[in-house]
Amino acid sequence: MLETLKELTGFQEAHTFGSIPGAYDTYINAANGDELVKRLMTELEPIGIGHG
């Protein structure tokens, strides 16, 4: 799936989020659904996609 997304978007690098410590670029606590949304907004803010 990741390779397909890279091909479709033209991006060659990816940053992964997941709930298994050490298996992803960024660990997200799966018990807290809001944590992923907040983290994505924080990560994407510098490129103009995050907060307001």
C-alpha cells in the first residue's frame, strides 16, 4: 500500500504513524483517538496544512 501511495503522489519518502513502539517513525497511543489527529496537525502545520 505504501508503495502504491508513493507512486500515486510522486512522493518518495514517507513518515509512518503507528501504535507499536519502535515499528513506526512516530508512536501514537492507540487508546487515544484524538492523539493521532492532534499529532498530524502539529506535523503538517509547518507546510500549511495544520492548524488554521
